[in-house]
Amino acid sequence: MRILSLFVFSLVLMLSGCTTIQRTAHMYGSEAPTPLSFQYMDGGSSIYYSFTVGDASQPDTAVFFYGATGCPSWKSVMPGYVSGLTVSARVFVLNKRFVPDRSIGLLDCSQEFRLANNPEQWVADYSEFIAAQLGPNAPKFKNVVLVGVSEGALPATKVAGLSPAITHLAIIGSGGYSMRKSLATLKQRGAIGFDVDSGWKKITADPRSIEKDWYGNPYRWWSDVMDIDPLPDFLKLNIPIIVGIGEKDESVPVESALFLESKFKEAGKNNLILKVYPESDHRLNSNGISHRNEFFAELSRLLQQTHDIAVKRDSPK
């Protein structure tokens, strides 16, 4: 049980390689972003953050983040999380509904959060928020990037296929496997030691329960996400996609990302770039060194390449 608890805990801490103390201290520091409120059309709301990276007063790139496993606030890691970006960009970071400004989100999420924490709501909220930030009165961006981190890869990939405004997709710590297949792969290689099948029997007996938990998440969450197949949503996309994963990831196996890459090749698609970071974990950390900055620098190069191709295409003959 301790191993699976650590597995879920690592998903919750996926936002950064910082300790809980460091993240809490950051949220009360001067660099932490100011909370803003986004009102959904159904009357609900979420806290979000917005800031500029780089020197441009009107950057031509927008980068959107949303969600994370559990109920942590992005305030604990922003803006440092994207310090590897070398392009000028406006960053928008949306907390899930019912996630407070300074929530650490360590397995103490509210009942209201649990009710709203499902894939259908993620996609609806993320889509509405992005559409509002890109509305007719908003600045015009040439590049619109969605970043999906761990669980966040599911809504990011789905929304990227629903909105023609999205130009790039960046994924950290995820791939082309369902959660069930990821867990089976981790079990096979000895990375986890718990029995998923016995837990699944309990969940299927009461799949919509938000009161009963299995290792930090309610039965409803497990039943909602366990068998989502992300591959069709990935393969629908023709925009540039970059995926970063740790070679030693023990939450989502590297095989999941390698499988995704192979399926793109089988389909004759060349719009996916896979970066596997040697000896690195789910947070792209290796021996105390974070490779997240390398990932965002690689995303920046991809954005610059896309820009250069567009300029060359549009230049007079």
C-alpha cells in the first residue's frame, strides 16, 4: 500500500521537483503570481494566473496550463516552472474548480472539488477558458500552446483537437497508454508492487462514489480515468507535438511515450518529437538535477522553427 500511496503522491507533486516546504514558502513569497478569477458561463469559477515571459510587451505566443492530479494550486510553482522558455510568451495558468489560491493539494481535496474533478468537466472548463482568453478583444497570438502535465495531458490533447486556434501541444510525463496499461507495465517491470485488480473490484462495485477512496483518489476518479485511451486524440492532431518523459518514470512508464512515437510513425505522421531524459523520473529530475528547463528550451526551439517556416512561406517570391 505504501508503494501505491507514493505513486499517487508523486502524481500530486508532478507540478515541480520542489519539496512541500519549498512550494508553500513560494506561495507566500513575492515572486508568486497574483490570483485572478475566471467566471464560467454556468456560474462556477476558477482561480487563474497570467504573466509574461521574455521582453516583448506584446508577445506573439500564448501558453496555457491547466490542472494537475489532486487539488494543488499552480501558484506554488509559477512562474519559475517555465523558466526554460526562451521565447516571449503570455502564460495563462488555470486551477481546477474549487482549488484555492494557496492549496498544496496533498490528498485533502474538498467534496465540491471531487464532484467537479472529472474528464468531461476538465475539457469543458479548459475549452471555455482558452476561448475567453483568445476572444475578439484579446491580443492576437501567432502561436497558441497547450501544456499537459501528467494527468493534464488528457484534457490538453482533447482540447487541442477541438480548437483550431491551438498551434502546438507540449506534454510532460505522459504518452499513448491508458492508465490501466501504464500500471500493468510498471507492475511487470517491478516498479510497483500493489495489486490493481483487487482494488479495481472494489471500485467497480461503487464506481460513482466520491466518498470512498483508493490510495488518495475517490472511486469516481479511478473509474473515470483508468481506461481512457489517449492515442486516438493524439493521432487526430496535425499540429507540432513535443513529448518529454523520464527514462526512469515510475508513474507513467517510458514505454507509453515510445508506443506513442511508434504509432505516429506507423501512421506516416511526422509531427511528434519525443524527448526521453536519461535516468530521470516523472518530474524530469535526475540526481537532483531538473531537465524541465531543457524541455521548455526545446519547446522554444520548436516554436522558433515554426515561425521561421511561416516567414519563409509568406515572404515574397
